[in-house]
Amino acid sequence: MRSGSRLSFLLLVWLLAAPVGEAQTIKYDKPIVIVKGGTYRGNWQSLDPKVPAVTVATGQKVVIENSNIRSKGHLIFSAFKKANLTVRNTRGTALNPDRPLSEHRYPGRFLHAEEFVNILVQNNELVGTSGIYLRAYQGKASQGQTVKILRNKVRNINGRYSVGVGRFSDKEFRLVQFVQFNAVRRISGAEIAWNEVINEPGKSRPEENINMYLSSGVPSSRIKIHDNYIQGAYAVNPRVNSYAGGGINAGDGSGKTLAEAAGHILVYRNQIVSTSNNGIAVSAGHDIEVYNNRLIASGYLPSGAPIAAQNVGLYVWDPHNDRAKKTFFNNIVRDNLVAWGNPLKGREAQNPVWFPDCEPGKCRANRTLPGRVTLTMERQEYTRWQAKLKSAKITVGPVSK
């Protein structure tokens, strides 16, 4: 092959592999405020951390699709408008707010919605954002209103505070997540599934990747968190910092009443890889079932250095003494595969499970792989995930237009 032909071939490969919006120069428009329902396609950006790139200021049905969004603040924002919003086939990139630490600015949420009725986030790419935050569901099950977050490709959920142009703090951060439910209560049909989330040490800082805070389904339609691939959850400096985050917290927040508490949640067939402090946690709530998940962590960074905050793969713990309030009960953890290395305690040491507050017989048939857990085993989980996607004929991230 002649050198010119080889260069042309390599350029073609790069163009085909590039994410949506990176194979060509994109001309971005100024921020948009959507005040009526409809379908919107475009490229929008905000260079002001106080101004979202897209604001949804209507309760009418809005679809944002086939778009590129980037922002120094939130990418898509809606508050107190009872948003009925679909976001699909869109690439969202968070920009460094480029502000001093005193302003406590962190990368924007891909979507921040307060008091909404219906949310569908499907086949998008999230790059360097602080994830999806949903508070106070006000929809109606009879109208099919719910939350579905499906088949998204996510890289580097980042809560680090900006400390100036192009720089992030190496200590200070905001608690952010790939998905945070906050007071999303008594919702039917909710689903978080088939998402690929990869966080790199030194380039990200999530708390739990998925967190169910004071949120609940109903007995006949539990919140389903399934078939997600979650890799990485690290402190700002994972070699020296303490860290309280992890993979999935299936029940969080101290519920004073059953109506307030987390509950009626299913967590199954997820793959959790190298999420430091924990893989899957149940720290509050009732009627939560965690089963048939794979949790694999060597306890080492890709560089081979041990993770200072490496802790436990799977736990059920009532830190708020919610049993006394009768809001912590009937939490089942069964048939999970856990290999959770802890090199700080020895080359082959593991800390797979911890069940101080599991009711008798509720935490059962969980398997542990013997011996040392390695970085090779972690890499094999991603190969397993890719085969799983192929078998299920699932595409994560934006699909071809």
C-alpha cells in the first residue's frame, strides 16, 4: 500500500470510529430555552456556568434528538415545569467551568430535572458530565409516565470542582452520580438498563454510580436496575484519599415513614468492576432485591498501584437504625458472584460480602471466586459485556442517523 493510500485508510478508520460529533467540526448555537412541545435537533453550547445549554421550560412533550450539546454548566435543565422529556441519540460533553475554587463550580449534569412527570434518556453519549439528577416524580402511572434510562454510553462522571482555566481540584468535589433518584416515589415502570459506564482514575469523581435516595417503586412494578456495565468509581486521588462511593446503592437515605423510604427495587444482572469502596450496597429501605449480579475488583488501579479505599463487594447495613422506624426490612441479596480483592490486607485477600443487618435467610447463595483477583479478570468482564451486548443485539450510545 502506498503511503498516501495508507494515510487515507487510517483517516477513514478514525472517522468511522469517532463518536457522534467528533468526525467533523461542529458549529454550536447559543443556549436555547424551549417553551413549547415538539422535536428539537441542533447543536447548542453554553460558555457560562450559570446558564444551561438547553432549558426545558414547558410541561408539554419535548423530544431532543440527534443533537450535540456542550456546556460549562448543566447541559439540559428543567425545574418546576413538570417536564415530559425524551433525550435520545445525542452527545453531551461537559466543559470545565474554568472558575476559581471559591465558586464551587463542577462539570454540568447531562440532565437535571426537578419535579418532572416523564423522562426517557436513551442511546446517548455522556462525556465528562456529572450525570443525571432526577428529583420529585409527579407523573401518573395511568398515563404511562415514568423514568427510563436505557442504552447510554457514559465516560468519566466527574464531580471535581474547577480551580481555574482547564484545571480541576485534586481534593475538593461535589457528590455526583451517573443516575441519582431523589424522592422519585411510588413510580411504576421505572428502568435503568443496558448502560455502559466507565470512569477512569484521575479523570473522574462519582459517588455511587447509581443511587436510589428515598425513592421507590410499587409492589406491582418495582424499579428495575439491570444489565448495566459499571466500571470504576474512585476518589479524586485513589492512591491516598478515603472514599465513600461505589457501584450501586440500591437503597439510600433514612426514611422516617414507609411512604418516604426507599423501597420496591430490583437490582439484577449488572456487572460491577473496580468501584473501590463498594460494589453494591443496601444502606436503607425495604423490599429491595439484589440478585444475579457479577462484582469483580482486584483492588488495584490500572497502573498496578493499590486502591487506598478498597473495601467490600456487597453489603446490607442499617447505619441509621431504620429498623426501629420499621422502614428497613425484607431486603434480599442472593445468587450474586463476588470477587472483591483487598491487596492492602494481602496478595490473595478478599472482602466479598458484609451482611450485619440482613434478616435470617435473606442473604443467601452468594458465591465467591477463590484466590487472587487480578486486573486481567477485570478486563475479561468487559469482554464478557461486549459479548452480552452482541448476543442481545443491543447498541449502547448514539445510533446511526
